[in-house]
Amino acid sequence: MSVRVRIAPSPTGNLHIGTARTAVFNWLFARHQGGKFILRIEDTDLERSQPEFTQNILDGLTWLGLTWDEGPFFQSDRMDLYAQNIQALLDKGLAYRAYDTPEELEAMREAQKARHEAPRYDNRHRNLTPEQQAAFEAEGRKAVIRFKIDDDREISWIDLVRGTVTWKGRDLGGDIVISRAADTHGIGQPLYNFVVVVDDIEMQISHVIRGEDHIGNTPKQILLYEALGATVPEFGHTPLILNQAGQKLSKRDGVTSISDFKQMGYTPEGITNYMTLLGWSPPEPMTEIFTLAEAAQQFGFDRVNKAGAKFDWDKLNWLNGQYLHSMPVEHITDTLIPYWRDANYPFDETRDRNWLEQIAALVAPSLSRLDEAVPMTRYLFMPLTFTEEAKAHLQQDGSATALKAILAATDPDTQLTEDAIQTVIKQVVKEQNLKKGLVMKSLRASLTGALQGPDLVQSWLLLNQKGMDRDRFEQAIAISAS
Ligand code: GLU
């Protein structure tokens, strides 16, 4: 049997990290098995589905490198197929029209509550006579289509992650609605549990791999496979991503969509590596740092955890940092340029390329996210603002002397080199009889406006290349005197 898996996001929001992680597991499994990974957009909820969310999902999967082999298929293009299959179930007597009004359903639930029973549909319209149906229709009632669930059935499957899972038919809440508000002869709006089965059958999906939140849908879907006369695929329910409090990660936890992670400066490599580790552990001796292709060689459900996976920002930042630190300088420069551009830093991408590459090389080793480069490099692009600490330092004895001596010892018309800088510093320390620490701190305060930051000599070189260093010394000397 050839392996065919799918990811089936609903375009009712941006690509969520949970969906993306499910996509990762599907992708890894497909690639490990030499199978196919299919993309299906589940846009049957017409009110909540938006084209911009579809675009966000396609862009997000592409950015992550989760290439799909077939699709995207859109459920909204496939309504005829669903209608045919609903009709087939009606014809076989496995589904029926139910005419209950919302008020009647509510009253039924209230009565169940009063009896301390779990809410369920009591299947009251399962065996309506044609006369009863006609009477409801004459009243102008709209029908939903319900699929019959046998209370006495036991439904079991061997889950790829959880082993044997068993449900009782009676726990499924009675006959389920598979299509909403059908008019008298049409089939209305088919719903998730039904369309997903029709699609998975038609797309010959061999393994349904999805989040654990869908586990309660699986027994209903298995019954639908049987009713439609199809082979039941294998199922694997992957653990949910949890926040630090152990609850399902949600919008309330802040960033949850892949486009937000991208905006914050995570790399696709860092994110996919981290998502893979959220629930899967690589076999020894594989390290925790791997590409999707490397993980695909080893991936199997035997190493996927049952327990929910806690989202750990520190670990993600650490992993992302590993990718940023090892990125070739051209690549990290290209990746940082949009951040600098968005911050409105002035530069010319072509003319300043070499200068920008030097900046990227300077800060890359201390980044864990790309957006951190914006405040970190601000002093190289923009007029300085001085921290209180830096100002206080500049007002100390010796600071102005050091800076004046530096101005005197450097030639405005000669570009500095690393050696020249080291020589100037030594000379000023010696001639002015100052402590080296004071000279260095004065240089840092005047060139960067702060007492901490990237390498000082490199920073000076970069500012010197742009002719921005001497004015800063003058400005700092003025602060010293104030
Ligand atoms: N549209 C569903 C979701 O986004 C798909 C679930 C499934 O894979 O069956 O959760």
C-alpha cells in the first residue's frame, strides 16, 4: 500500500503552530515512507473561511519548507461529490432527515440535564413515516441530515501513537448531523466529519495523522467509512502543544501563528526543528539539531509521545540561535535587511552591501531571533541616544581627555584598520597616563551611546567606514563638559 497523508487546515485563521506541527509530522512520515503529502483546504465553513487565511496557510507551509505533492484541493470545489455521497447514505437508509427545531433540541437537552444524563440526540426522527415528514415540511421546517449511530457498536482502532483506542457507540451523542439545514430535497451544507471522510476516501489517504483534539471524531468517521463501503485508514493522534500552565496553546498565549513567528525573527529551520521536537524524540545518536530532511530519515510514530508537549520559548530561542550562528554571512545579511528596512534605518542595499555584511557578521553570534538585531545595531545607522549610564561615564574625570586625545591621534582622511585602532588606544593610554578600561569605556559610550553592546573595535571600524565616528567623539566631549 502506498503511503498517502494529508494536512487539512481550515482557512478560518492564520496558519497555527499546532496545524504546522501536524503538517511537520505528516510531511516527515510521507518522506520517510516515500509516500505523498497532500494539501487540502477545508473551507466548507463559508462564513468563517477567508481567502487571506488560505494565502497565509499556503505561504506559511511554503516558508517552512513543507512542500506538498498534490493540491491544494478546496472543499468548496467538491460540493457535488459530497451531495452524491449524502444521497447514497440516504438511499441506503443509513442517514435520514431530522426536522427538530432549535427550541425542541434545547428542551431535550434541558430534560436530559434535569435527569443528570449526558446530552445527546435521542434519535427521535430516525423512523419518521413519509406522512410525518410531509407534515413537518408543510410546516416549513428545514431538515438536517443525520447519520445513524448504533449505540451498541464498539469501535476500535490501533492508533499509531496511542495503541488500541476503543469507543462505545452510545458515547457518541446519538445520530450525528452530517449536513446542516437542508431544504426539502437538497442536501444542505455538509459538515466536517462527513466531508473529511469523503475526501480522505477519494484522495486515497492511507494514514490520517492529526491532533489529539480530533480523537473523539475518529469513531464517528470510522462508522462513516464503513457506511460508505470504504477501507478504514490508519489513524495517529499527535499530542497537543501546551502552554507552560499545561493547557492547550491558544491565542491567549500570545504568538501562535507561523506568520507571527516569522515576523519575530525565527528561521524556518529553527521553527521546524523545534516543532519536530515537540512530541518526537530523535533516536540516539542523532543530535537535537537537524534539518527536516535529516529527521525524515529517522522519523517514525514509535518515538512520538502520547503526553502533550509543553511549548518552551527558551529552547526555541536556543535552537533558532544555533541556526542564526551558523548561517553564511550573505544569507543572514539578506535575512536581516528587511528588518533594518522596516525599522527605517537609512542604507543603500547595493552600495552598502559590504558594510551591511560586516554588521551582520558582528551581531549574528549573539542573536537568538532576527528582530533582536534591530535594537542591537541601531547605533550603527541612527543618531545616538545615550543611556544615563553612558552619560554618567562620560562625565567622569579623564573621559574627555581620552576622547580629545583620540581625535588628535586619528586622521580624518585615513580609514582606520583594526591594527591602527589598537595602536591609537595604546598610545592614548600611555601618553595621557589613563587606565585602559577608562579609555575603552569612553570609546564605547561615545560611539554606541551605551556601556554594553557588540564588539567595540568592530563597531568603531564600521562607524569609521561611514565617517560617523568623529562627530560622535565631539558630541561625547560636549556631554563630558556638561
Ligand atoms: N480541518 C480540520 C482541522 O483543521 C482537519 C482535521 C483533520 O485532519 O481531520 O483541524
